[in-house]
Amino acid sequence: MFFYSHVAPVSNAIPTPGKDMPQAPWRQHMRFGDIALFLFDGKSGQLLRPRHEVPQLPIQEVCMIFGSRYAARLVARGHVMSNPQIMAVLYDRRGRWLSTRSRDGETRRNPGLGLAWILLQYPLLAICGALLLMAISHLSASSFGVKPIRLTEISQPQIIRLLAGGLMLGGLARLLVEYVRIKLLAWHAKPALAPIGSPEREKMYRRIAKQGGGNRLLPSAVSLEPATIEWPVPEKHAEWTTVLMNRGFQHLGQFREVETRGGLDFWFDPQHDLTGIVAMLPNRGMWLAVFTRYEDGSSFCAMNKLPTGIELPPRKKTLYMGLEANAAVVIDRALEERPEGVRRRPTAENLLDDYEKGWKENMDWRRARGTTAEEIKRVDQGRGEIKAIGQTPRSLTR
């Protein structure tokens, strides 16, 4: 329907207002007739999120997809009215720039067509209204026995009066249609504005789950590159890695996930078939994960953070121990509670490949399964909770 909407990843293809993007990957998330809305800071040109924040992670670089140009233009106008610094840009499914709206007004791809359509509406409304009046007169004639309006029997002044009446009737019908469309859009947005825990909010969870949740925002695969990571809490990184070293873990090195900008510090213990990773995401904090992989593709992991609310594949068992668990306890629980099975021994040669393979397996499972409404609800309810050490308060509202 025309008020259908969702968010889609920009995927490092941020458009330049006024220029077409025929090869942009975000086009694959659009259906026939869809319109993409991008928000920018009018001064810096920085891409913004739907709530006007600057994205901190690649998965936060998104655009909004609407089922009609009408809905997209209405929402764009609302963003600019609420924040005059915003610049709203529209693109169609072919990656063609359509218009840019700012506090200075709207610039369109074909301004002449827009003016022509405005001028054409008046005769169309007059003709349609006149035809409706004639239809009403014929219905009245059959019901009340009055003489119907016939174009062949009325004079030119009467035709002019008929068209004038038709214009008034057509204008009223046009206003009624506009009113209904705005009400439908407001009805569609109502669940997102409802308080957490309300029945209306539950509708939003089901709608997002039906549309695929946030699965499209996460990359299907990641690649790693050597890097020096700036840890949110450096003393925690030093504390955890000291314990790993004292417990016999070997250091592979620090790497960055190119697609997520996350930081990873890899350690491994071949004697006990354990892998340790100190992980971080910008503004989302850092944590220690210690896990065992098995030859059948399953794994068991213990980590000192809180769950995000999103489930992992059934074969990927995870023990969330909270922020207070120290490195020694995490290692002990990873050893004591892991199930029996043919374990895969970590080595310097297979560690990075196994990590990238594990990411892809998780995402393939999630995209095939989808995100449930219950998972989306848990994520929404847990927004005010610090889930990892060093998480910034600013990220809790996102």
C-alpha cells in the first residue's frame, strides 16, 4: 500500500543530492513504485539517521523506503519543518534523483512537469466534478422524476456553470482524498509513537518482523584487516589480556571488521581448544568472549556482557555472564560448561577464516529464519540498559 515503509542500508553508497545512483546497492531493497528518502545535515552534508543523529556505525547508515512518492514527500516535508537544518533527498527505484527539500524550498528533477501537473489539475477536477454532477442528476431523474442534465440540451452559459460547479465538487473530493491519505499515514505511524508495553507498540513489533526486521542492515559477510584498536576502557583490555596470557593463550593480533568498524583482539589456546576474543563496537562497549568450536559447525561461548535480545542459531550456544564477570571466571565457565563433541583446534592459520565463516553462517541462518516480533520487543525494551563495559549513554536511545 502507499503508506508502506521500512529502512534499508546505504551500504557505503551515500548519494550526492542532485546526482543519479544507478548502481547503488540500496536499490535492491526497493519494490516497483518505491521511493527512497535520505536525510542530510544541510551545513556539513553528513548523512543522518531517521532521528537526525549522525550514524556511528555502518549499519546505522540507512535510508527510508516508502511505497509512494506522496508519502515520501510528506515525510520529507515533516523532517524539514521539524528541523530547518535538515536536507531531505528523494530517489526512485532506478537510482534517479527526484527532488531535494530544504528550508529554502524544493528543487525537483523536472520542475516544469510539477507546474504542468498543478495547472492540469484544475480542468481535470472541473471535468470530473461535472461528470459526477451529471451522474447525480441522472440518478435523481430515475428516483424523483426530474429532468436530467444533458450536454446536448443546455446552453453555453449553463455548461460554464456546470464546469464551475464541477470544479467546486472536484475540489471538495480532492480535499477529502488528501484528508484520508494523511489520516492513513498517521494511523500507520501510530504504533511507532506508542509507549513501550502498549498494545499499539506490539503492532509495530509484528510489522517489523513481517518486513524482515533489521536483518537487511547487517552485512552478510565481514572481512578483517590488521589494526590498532582504541579500546573504550583500556585498563579492562589490559586486565583481560593479562589473564589470557597467564592462562596459556597465544596472541594472534588485533583486527578491525571493515564492514562494522568493530575491533577484535584474537587469542587462542590449542591445548584446551579455546579461542578468546576481546571485542568492541564504537559506542557499544567491549567484552571478552571465550569459546570452543566443534567440527560439526557448532560452538559454545561464554562472555561477560548482557544479551542483546536477538537469538543465535541453535547450534551456537552462548552463556551471557554479565558485566561483572572477570576474565578468569569467563575462561573457567567456558571450559566447565562446554558440551562434549569433536572439538576444532584453533591455530594461527584457521582462526580468522573460522571467524569470517562463523559470521556468514550466523547471518545466513538469521536471514532464512527472520527476526521474530518477540526478539524485536526485547531489543526495544532493553534500549536503556548498558550491555557491555564502556558503552556510551548516547547509544542507549538508538
